[in-house]
Amino acid sequence: MKKIYKVVWAKTAENDLLKIIEYIAQSNPGNALRILKKIKKQVADLYYSPERCRIVPELYDHGITQYREMVIAPWRIMYRVVDSKVFVLLVLDSRQNMEDILLKRLMQNII
């Protein structure tokens, strides 16, 4: 029997998704709802086999392998698997520089 994982959204990831959907809704509310449903559904499907998604390449280059990402173009959903939970950490636009975003967020949490 396959292991079942619980998918947990971090507040930061929820805020990321909300900002994306609000931005899209300004010009196309129907598309915003469709995108929201698509992202939520695909992320919820991580409850089984979350290891199927790739390790975040920018982190892998630095030897950090515990973070994975699901790509739902043009967005990247970063998460971490711990025991029987999948923690969704970030939802970012793939056209942005991931290293810059991570550094900025780390600095916000440190200072």
C-alpha cells in the first residue's frame, strides 16, 4: 500500500497564491478562478508520491536537496516533504529569479 501524505500550505505560500490570483482577476476573473482551481488540485495531488517532482535546481546546485518543486507554468510551487507531510512553502512566477526571491525572503525573516 502506498504511503499517503498530508499537504499543508504555509501562510507564505497561501499569500503568494492569493496575490497571483488577485492580480489575474483584475483583468480576467474567470481565468483567475480556473488557475486557482488548477493549482490547488495539482498541489493537493501531492498527497501521493510527492517525490515525483524535481529538486529545486537553484538549490541543488548548492547541495540543498530537501526542497522540491512542482511546475505549473508559469508558476513554480516549492515544497518540502517531512515524514508524512508535504509543506507547500512558496508559489512563484518562474520568470522571476529564484535565487533573488529566496535571498530576499531569508533576509526578511532574519532581520
